[in-house]
Amino acid sequence: MGIPSTPFTVLRDFYAEEFARIEREFRASSNGRMATQGRAALLDRVIMDFSREFLAPELNDLRKLCLVALGGYGRRELFPHSDVDLMFLWEDAGAESRYREGSQAISRALWDLRLRVSPTLRFLSECEKFQPDNPEFNISVLDSRYLGGDRGLFERLRNKALPHMIDGGWSDLLGDLAELTEQRHKKEGDTIFHLEPNLKNSPGGLRDYHVAWWVGLISKMEKAGTWATLEDIWPAKARQDMEAAFDFLAAARCFLHYRQGRDDNALSYELQAAAAARGIGVEKGRAIDPSDWMRIYFRHARAVYALSAQLLDETLPTPATLRSRLGWKSRRLDSGFSVAGSRLSVLEPSGLREPQRLWDVFRYAAKHGARLSREAEDQIREALPGIFDSRSALPSLWSNLREILLAPDAAEALRAMHSSGMLVRLFPEFGVIDSLVVRDYY
């Protein structure tokens, strides 16, 4: 005689079957975005079924409790073996007393499914306040999404409590985000050019993609009091580049999770070769050489890193070291430029059509250590074809370059010349080796 099925065993088998189906579909399509959305939808179904068993047969009958997805789960970006961030939100102590046992039972059932669930228990009043000792929660709750229960309670979280928290703590939120990003970048060597990068944490990885989203979201809420969309906060060209980068990174991370069977985001030489052979993230899934595949990775990482760094710099105060260099005299002599945060803007973009004015921009960056703003990079990029394709007479290359190389922040200027396309225009040979991987197995 067979063992009778229980609600738990039915859900366990259902989850296993659906997880395998999503994996099969990914293997056929290499669509990481679809796979992460599929797993998020699967968890929605499982959590709601457990909620009906342990909280109430009809979730609409729940009062003063709602279940909320946070972080990547809230964004519907749930990678195959990522943590599941789940919040049980109570309105008051009476709701906590009434539903605590059922909430704990749901968490235990999810753990029994071998899911890495991180349950958070919060009162609505706690979400109204910036929590200086818990920056991770302050950030993860920005991506909150309603799952079930008291919808009115969730609307108060989304439309009142969180805007109040952001309004009172937006500068601290941005400061924490900048500090966490700096610490993570230092741990990863402060460069996108890792031979074996971490797809999540390395500069230019998925976490930087989310930093660019959070900075824009916080800034929009602080200025306009409304929730942002990608269309609100990223310029059209940057948005196109970022979405292409996410599709590539998401496909690569899903590939690693499925292949390794765990939340492993380190892209080793062996895994690079395997991903390239499968054409992961590549148009039509065609197999390519691993070095060419990594070149695609680095170019996506550079776009993500550039936008996230620019958005952070534009929202934070100008560093003291840069302020000391931008004294009254220098501002007066270089009146064609302005600096916000640590980003340099060109006040008269039409002047960039003059080759010498281009050199002035990079000399200023080399002298003061200012990075180019997004607008300045775009303006230079637009001006370059008119100068180089028309074969206009360029000012002396060496005399201008020598002045930049001898300046205190020559590296900053060279990075700006690289990211804006100036370096490749001056030295076409540089384009041949741009993002080129030279492997050192020893």
C-alpha cells in the first residue's frame, strides 16, 4: 500500500517538477530573465498554498497581516539557487499574536523544501523609520511586492510608510549604498577586468546594475514623492545598454547556478569555456571562442559599472579633496565647466566641435580628478565623428597628451578618454585589444 499524499508532499513534488521544467526551458532558450521570473512565480504559488494551509483558507480574509516579497524576489529576479526574501508584515501586536505561529509554520515548511528562505517579521510602524543599523533591510524593502493577505496594509506600506522612510533618510540611504558599494568593489579589486569575475559582486556585475536602479529610485522619491520606473531614471541609450547587460548577466548566472547546483557566481575559466560553447547570452545561442565571450562580458560590465558610478557620484556631495582643488581661481579660469558631486559637465557643448576644446576637457579632468558626467560623455561621443571623420586638423597630439600625462590625475583623464571613445579615435590599434582576454593559467 502506498503512503497517502499530504499537502506538503504534493507541494514538494509540484515544486520539484516546476523547477525542472524551468531549467529545461532555460537550457533550450538560455533566457535568464524568463527563468528568474518563472522561479519567482513558482515561489508565489508555493507560498500562497502554504499560507492557505497555515494562516487562512481564504487569504483575503486575513486582517492586519500581509506577505511581502523583498529584494530580488520582490523584483521577480529569483535566480535558481538564490535566497528567498520574505516579509511577514503586521499592523499591530494583536496581529502578531494571532498570526505568529502560522507565519513560523510557513517558514519551516519552506525550509523543509530545502529553500534558502530569509523570513523577516516587521510591524508597519518599523518600516516608516530609517534603520541605521540595518542598511540591507532599508534597501531590500525598496523592492517590496505584494503576495497575499491584507492588501490595504500593503498599500499603506508602499504609499505611506516607505515614502516617509525615504523622505527622512534619503541621504543616509544613498550614503549607505555608496559605502556598501565601495566595500564590495575593494573586495573585488576595484576593477571590472577580472579574469575570473563574480557575476553578482564584481564591479559591473548584477549588484551594480541594482545599485543604478536603487539610486535612481531613491532620488525620484526624494524629489517627486513618487515611485520610479526605469524610463524615469535611465536615459534611453543607457537603458538600452543596461537591459542588454542584464539579459547577458542573468543568462550567465542562471547557467552557473544550474551547472553548479548552488548559488555559485564565480565565473572560472572552465565555466567561461562551457558558457561560450553553449552561446549563453549570445544572439541565437551560437558557440563562440571563450575569449570572445569574455570580451562581450567585459563590455557589458563596463556599461553597468559606468552608469552605477555616475549615478552615485551625481547624488553624493563633492569630495573634500576635489573641492579643495576647485577653488575660486580654478573655477574662474575654467568657466566653461561645472562640477556636481565629482562629475564634470560642459556648459557649452557646441564648443566640443572644436578639437582644442576636447583637449581642454581632458586636461581639466587630469588636473582636478573630476570624472565626466553622463551628458559630457555623450556630448563628446557625438562630437568625435564630426572631428575625426571630416579629417579636421587636430592640435598637436603629443603636446596635449604630454600635459595630461604629467597632471596629478592623469589616470582619471585616460579613463574618460577611453569611455568617451576618444582614445580609440586617437589610437585605432587600441580598439583591437580593448577588453581582450589574455589568459594566464599559472
